[in-house]
Amino acid sequence: MPNDPAFPPMPAATLPEAPPRRPGPGWGETILIIAAYFALQFILGGGLAWLSQSLAKAFPDNVPGAGDRLVIVVILTLAGAAAVTLSLVTRRWGALLREGGPAGFGFTPPTGVQMVFGAVLGIVAPVIGGLLTQMLANGHEVSQSVSQLADNAHVGMRVALLPIAILVGPLVEEVLFRGALLALLRTRFGDGWAIALSAVFFGVIHLPDLGGLWYAVPNLILVGAFCAWLRVRSGSIWPALACHAANNALATMAWFS
């Protein structure tokens, strides 16, 4: 027909559907990756300790003393466990790392005031928590295993342990507890319950490192609550890391006093 178009009309262009928003961490994967971090410490620590003892028997005059060797084992163990854990977190939740909302991990830029406030809380927490621990301990001495091993090492080895105790350990634990776990709890129960539950879990999971001394757990719960509150209020994980690092830095001062 004369009025027929030369070519049939093209169908309307359809835009590709936006990819679905990636949900926050789930129960199974969060529990597994936290468990994996501590399992890695157990496996790596056991293997490196065996290697250290074997070398000491084979070359008794050419290896450092027992205290220094133990610090080396701890440094390598925590560094290895941290590297594997952070790699797993990045591969699994890389899209959520820079999100500051409830489902994200909070690697967003903080303000200077937030960082300073976080560091101040990190100094206040062990002061309050230490008084609480002394009251509950009823005169018993409380010390984490890392503090005990540092007492038996030379000063140079204690200095070498500082970056692990102040930076590496807190970074991994903040990613796990104020990143994955807090995001999981916030999206299920809201901010208040998430802060409380994550803080309790953070304190209880350190019980083996405290030699089963339950009366030291409230101190760590307080630190966990401060860090979780900072993460929620600031929208960033960095102030929580500043709080955790300052808390550990204050504890390490006893290594040199």
C-alpha cells in the first residue's frame, strides 16, 4: 500500500533492569567468617608453635629465647589470620564496605571530631571497665594472654608486637564485629538491640583469651558497646577503630612500665 511505511516500526527500547541491591550479611556467613578468624589463629598458632619448638631443639644456640619466639609466633599468627579474613570479607562483601547505612560496613570518611571522640572513649572505657573488673574480681589478678607473653619477651620484641596489638587486631575485629555482625543485627533488630547484642558477643568470645575469668568480660563488653555506638552514630567504622586502638594502646603501656 502507498501509505505503508518502508520499514516496520522498531519496538521501544527497554533499559536493562538495575541489579538488585545486595543485602547485608546473613546469619550463616557472618558466624562462619568470625569462627574462621579464630580457627585460623588456632591452626596457625599451633603449627608455628610446633615449628618454633622444633627449631629450638635442632638449633638450641641459634634461635631466640622462648619468650621472644612466642612473640614471633603471635605476630605471624595474627598477621596471617588477619590477611586471610580481610581477603574473605572483601571478596564476599566488597560492595558493602563503603556503605555507611545499617547494612554496610561503614568505611566512609569520618570527621576529625568523631575520630578524637572515639579515641577519648577508648581511653575512658578501660578506666571504667577496669574499676568494674576489680570490683567483680574481688582481688584476683586479671591479664590477657597477650600481656603475659609480652612480659617474658625483650623490649625489642614488645615493640615489634605493638602494631599487631594496636592496629592489625583492632582492624580485623572492627570489620567482623562492628562491620559484619553489627550490620546483621541492625537490619534484624534495630540499632539499640544491635549495639547491646554485638557488645555482649564481643566480650564473651574473648573469654578463652582471658583464661576463663568471667569477671573481666564486662570490661570488654563496655569497649564493644562504645565501638558499636560510635559506628551507629557516626555512620563510619573509623571512630570505632580509633576507640579500639586507643584502648589497646593504653593496655600495652604496661609492657614498658
